[in-house]
Amino acid sequence: MTNDKSSGVGSRARGMGTAALRGLALALVSLPGAVLCFTLSLVSIALIPIGIGLVTTPWVLTGVRAFADWRRLLAAEWGGVRIPPAYRPLPKDANPWTRTFGMLRDPATWRDLRWLPVDMTAGFVTALLPAVLVLYPLEGFALAAGLWRTMAGGPYAEYGPYWYGFVPVSDQLSALGAGALGAVLLIVAHRYAVSAFHLHFRLTRAVLSPSQTQLAERVRVLTETRRDAVDTSAAELRRIERDLHDGAQARLVAMGMDLGTIEMLLDKDPAKAKELVAQARRSSVDALTELRDLVRGIHPPVLAERGLGDAVRALALRLPVPSEVAVELSGRAEAPVESAAYFAVSEVLTNAVKHSGADRIWIDLHHAAGGGGMLRVTVTDNGKGGAEIGAGSGLAGIERRLGTFDGVLAVSSPAGGPTMVTMEIPCALS
């Protein structure tokens, strides 16, 4: 029992010392870092109207995010506090305008900027507090041991007594009072230093975590994307039903009627029966072709068998415009993600062929492993440009399709071209 109690006291003492050292280091490093990030952010954003900020802001805000992510890491490792990042993905190759305003439209960016002044004030105090609780009692003990003669006497005597907390130290008796106060403060530090250190990270989480309003907005977006997915699925089912009814089903019905006629003509008019057999064979070939096209429109066999990279290569081979495909995928995404990406690429390519007037198309697929994984697809053409995401456009439908998987769509298409459409879907590869 005694050994367990001694072990507990020793463990708490080690925790108190660790909290003090880490808090002191964090306060000394984070204060200049927060001041620098906040100052550079304000200056860079203020320079956006004259164009300089369009170049500097993405770099500055990326630095702010790196600083915040470092603090999230320390919160998890030192304080056991999880603060998940909630940044919206951005196209890697987006132009400065798109990247700047994409970051400024992200609520997580403004949470970071609000957190910086909190971190350099209340955050600095809460980080420094454990060190103060642990180190300040040492001064009281030093005063009681004789340091009071230096601090309260000699050249400093004209300034009156030396104050330690609320104890005026002017002689040995009052110095012993300072030592007693230091002992009380050390007991307080032993009890509360670790809790005070964790308070710093809880404050960080309170500012950096999404608010209830932002979570409600997230729920609203997910509800809309789910509704869009249901509407898209219903429309797809109606299209399949219409294609079956007007295409393969009609041909199969005609084949049945031809076979009935052939049965009656076999003895009476063999030549006519032979002609109808040839017609029925052609109808069966046409029906099979339509069924294959229908199946390919639902889920292409090459996508199921060979994966997204080969499926996109097969798409490119059928284009009337010369195209180049670059694929860097180390594995396969889940089937719904592959399907969404495939049909999004198919629609972008269809739009490029129909409307861009391009004579060359480049398609790039690759996967970034960081941050849980991101599938990024870029389709570039050298057409006339002018493409934009708007109501009624095919790009708006692609954006809704990707939104079902938390994906994003970015379009860079100045007048005169080129047009670059970037699609990103968070996912991991098997």
C-alpha cells in the first residue's frame, strides 16, 4: 500500500514537471508563431485587391494550416485531445485566383484565423500557467533560504520590501512566510499543473472545432447531396426502363412475331420463311448490341474487371478527338467511388467534344495518400474556353454527383482556353 502511494505521488510529480516544461516550451514557441501567422495573414488578405495577395495568400494560409495542424498533433500527443481538421480539399493545380478564394470560402480557414489571436493571449497564458505554478514556489524557497537579503536589502532597500505574491519580504520572518506560501503554491501545482496544461488544449479545441451552426450546415449539405443522389438514381432507372422498352424489348417482341410467322410459313413458303429467319437474326444481333450498350451505361464491364484507369483509357479510345491518358493509381477505390469518377470523367469528355472545339484532350488520374487519401482527376483541353459551373449545365450535374462522396469540382476556363476541369474525391485505395 505504501509503495503504491509513493508510486502515485512520484508519477504525479513527474507529470507536473513534464507539464511545466512542455507548457514553457509551447508558450515560448507558439507566441511568436501565432503573431507571425496572424500578421502575415492580415497583410496578405489586405493586398488581394491589388493582386499581390492572390499570389501570397495561398502560401500564407497554407502556413497557417500547417501551424494549426502542428498544434492539433501536440493536443493529441501531449493532452489526449483530438481536434480533427475539417479543411475542404482544393485542386492541386488550380490557378491562384481559384486557390485563394477557395481557401477564403472555407469556414475552417476563418476558424484558424480566429484561433490565432486567442492562442497568442489566453492560449499563451494557459500554456505558461503550469510552468508558473511549478517554478514560482522555488523563488519562495530561495527567499526563505536567504535570497531575501539580496532582493530586499542592499541597493534595493530604498524601494521598500520585496513582494512575493501578497507577502512583503523585508526580514527573515517574512521570508519564511514567503517560503510557506511557496509550499502552498507547490501543493497547488502538484494538484493542478497537469489539469492547467490540458486546459490549454481544450481551449484550442473549443476554437478550432466546427461550431453547431457549421455542423448543421454540414448536415444540410449531406441531406441535399443524398436527395440529389436519390433523384439521380430514380432518373437513371427511368432511363433504363425507357431504353429497354423502346429498344431491346421492342426488338424481342418483333422477333417473337417473326418466329411465329416463320412457323406458319415453313411448309407453305420456305423462301419467305428463310428471309424472315435472316431478319430475326439481324434483330437478335441489334437487340444484343443495345443490351450491351445499356449494361455499359449502367456499369461498364471494363470498370468492374480492370479498374478506373483502364476504363478511362477505354473511354479515351472511343473519342473522336486525340487524347492522352496518364494514370498513377497504386490500387483500386471502392466500387461506388470508381463508378462516380468514371461517369464524371465520361460527362466531362462528352462536354469537351461537343462544346469546346478542342483538337487535343489530356486526362490525368492520380491518388494522393496524405490526409486519408484523395483521388484527383484532371481533364484539360485546348479548346475555346468559357466553361463554367451553372444551373442547367452538365458541370453542375457532375458537381452534384461528386458531392455525394464529399468530392469537389473546380473549373478553370478563361476565354480562349485552355479549359481544365479538376475533380477530387476523398478515398483510400485497396
